Amino acid sequence: MSRILTPNDARPANQNGQALQNYLVTSVPVAGWWERAGEARARFIGQRFEDASHVFVLCEDSRLVGVVAIRDLLGAAETTSVQDIARAAEPYSVSLDVDREDAASVAIRSGLSILAVCDAEGRFLGAVPARALMTILRDEHIEDLHHMAGILGKSEAAKDALTAAPHRRAFYRLPWLLVGMTGSAAATAMMSRFEAALSAHIAVAFFIPAIVYLADSVGTQSEVVVVRGLSLTDSALLPLFAGELGTGALLGSMLGCLAFPIVWFFFSSVGLAATVGISLAVASTIATAFGFLMPWLFARLGYDAALGSGPVATVVQDTFSLMTYFVVASWLVF
């Protein structure tokens, strides 16, 4: 029997996305569980289908009980039961009102090139073929890229992002850039408190761009992983967070170990070299934590998770990277 993904298992389409109605095809091969392979093949002769890659096996009341690839049906003996061929397929179905992105994620996790769609009672309604699944994934990917760039705050504005008048495009982008400006002002105010120390140890300022860039890059990698992971996995939050945090700490430590001898060699200062190395390790770990938690927080608040990968996360990561660098420098250099 197929398992039906219901609205209780995934987000309803009327909240965050589009339903499957526009992608559903109903002209697909179906067979009764009691039929023989030869009978089903003979019945399909002369018929035209919108998609014929799989045969959907139904019981008497039209409930879906199996899916069999057409290649398996063609290779089966005349007297082989259709139910016997489909038994190993273990089809995974979704209900019609499930969000399209959740449905495509089910197909990916189940390794299916076509997805069966059923009603609440498990009765077969049609299928979402491979070409439609590819269209869904492409559209969702483009939409997420817009969100990650801080251009869009709502998915319904996606189609307007590239065709709107310049003033409307600016309206989409300005709010997130204002958030970034506010964070930048806070970072500038923090740096001004170290003006005298920087004047006395000018070499410390040389590494500010490197610390900010590398930590932000590590955090951005984590953001992208989490944004996609939120829609493609059902794993618990804590193991995912622990894995990403460990990865960030390892990357930061490796970068710090590489930077330490280089800085020491060129500047002949163990304190400065240690400051850069420790700051890279700590800042990368912190950036990874924010890179993971901010998309998750946005998703929990009901927004598209990709929003957390935009200017909001970037300015927070940069501010904490600077703070980490100056705190370590105040201990070892200033």
C-alpha cells in the first residue's frame, strides 16, 4: 500500500506555495491489481498517454496499491501478475493540496521520476510527471535565489522581480539593505572604540577584511546547506546543527592554522599571528551557528527559509566576526 503525504505532514499550499493541480496529468496507464502483465499490455495498445513511464496499479475502488515501471511491465511474462511486479516499488504518494515544493522533495527522497497524487482516501487522481517535477524544482530554485539575495520577501513577487519598473525593484530590495545599513552603523560604532589601539598597532587593521570575508564565506556555505536542507530532509534539528557547527569549527581551525605561520613570518609577531588564527577559528564557528539558526528561525516564523541567507544574516555574521577579532586582539596585542 502507498503512504499518503497529507497536509498534516507538509505545509498547506495556500500558506506558502502552489498546489499540484496545475502539474497533474490524468491520462496515464493504470492497471487493476488482479490483471496479468499480458492483459495490461494488450489493453494499452493504441492508446495515447500524457506520460507512459509508469503504470499505476489500483484496486477495485480506485485506491493506489502500487506503481510499476513500464520497462518492468514490458519485460514480464504474459501470466505474471501486475501486483507481483509492483510489490517491490512501494510507491510514495501525496495528496492534491500539498505544496508543490514538498511534493517534489518527496519524489527526490524516494528516488521517483513520477509522483502519484491521491485524495484523502487514497483514491488515485493522476500523476506529476518528471518534466513537471523539474519545472517545480527550477521555479523554486530561482525563487530561493531571489530570497537569498534579499530581493524578495514574498514568493508571489517572484515573477515581478525582473520585469517590474526600476522603482518597484528598488522597493523590493531597499528594506533588507536598510537592515544591513543599520548593522553596518553598529559595526562602525564598535570599531571606533578601538581607534587609539588601531593607531598604535596598525597591522591589526590589515587583517580585518580577511577575517570578515572568510568567516562570512563559511557562514554563507552553511546558510545554503540549511536553506535547501529545510525542504529536502525530515531530520531532527539538533543533529543537523551539531554537524554544521562541527564543520564550521573544523574549517575555522584549519584556516587559523594556515594563517598563523604566514602572519608570523611576514610580521614577526606571535601575538598578531595568534590573534588572526584564533579569530578565524572562533569567528567561523559563530558564523556557522548564525548561518544555520537564522534560516531555521525565519522558517519557524512562517517566512521562506531562504530569507535568512540575505543581508540580515550577513550583517550579523560580519558584526560578530569584527567583535571576535577585536576582543582577541585586546588580549594578545593591544
